[in-house]
Amino acid sequence: MIETRPISGYLDYVVTNAGQVIRVTGGKGTQPGLVLRPRVWGKGYLGVHLYRRGDRRRFLVHRLVAAAFLGPCPEGHEVNHKDRDRSNNTATNLEYVTPSENQLHANRSGGGSAGERNARAKVTDAQVVAIRAAADTGEPHRSIALRFGISKTHAGQILRRQVRRSAR
């Protein structure tokens, strides 16, 4: 069953537990009952523009839903999508967590940026395994670094496990 709640400070709008933002009053160029069409903003989150007294402000949908259905965000917390799908803004899919809990959840569910999932990764997970195997056979770090196109320092970090592979 769809439930609606008002958006604090923006009485012309309500948010639903299904993750929709609806304009409830008519206004200049709009009509009541209009479901706002969210746009994808930074990092894949959905956002909408809300208007109040002619001023436009940008809001992330998951934060509006969480504030309405979970209550105010505790200090030092952020909204987590339980299923890691940033477009699923249903109230039951959202929770407040600390930033470290959110990162831990991302890493456990395959959404973190460890290993080759990191945009700055220089080698793949398979290459990390091969680098460590080459070192186990006695191949010098310099030779390993040249073969894989990385610095000797980076090869050493991989061998000392100071850089991580993806958690699987």
C-alpha cells in the first residue's frame, strides 16, 4: 500500500514510501498530483528539483524518503541502500548507517572499490596473483615490475599485501 508523507519545509510536495515525489498543489505551469520525474545525478543517485516561493532547490530522492519515513538523519550518519541499487528508493530499502558501516556494506556486497574495481587500479586481480606467484619462484622485484608495467615500489606493495585484491 502506497503511503505519502509531507516533505519538511516544502508543503507543496509529498514523498511516497515507493520513492516517488509528488506535487500536491497547483502552481505556475504545474498541476496537483504531478509525479516528479527524477534525474540521475552524481554517482547514480536520483534527484529532483523542488520549488518554494520561486526558489529552486535540488534534493536527492533517497534522502527525502528516508527523512519522511525513517525520521531525521542522526548526526554523523548517512542513508544506505540495502540492496546497493541507487535507483531503488523505497522506504524499506533505506537505512541510516555511519559512513564506515556504509563502506563495509559496500565492500561485503561487491560495491566497494578494492582491487581492480578501483578506477585507479594498475593491475587486475589475476595479475596480482601472477605477481605473487612470480615472487614465490624467486624472480626479482625489478623484473616483475618491468614485466607487468608497474614500478618496483608498487610490486613491493603488492607482495607485502599493502594493496588489496577485490574481496570475493
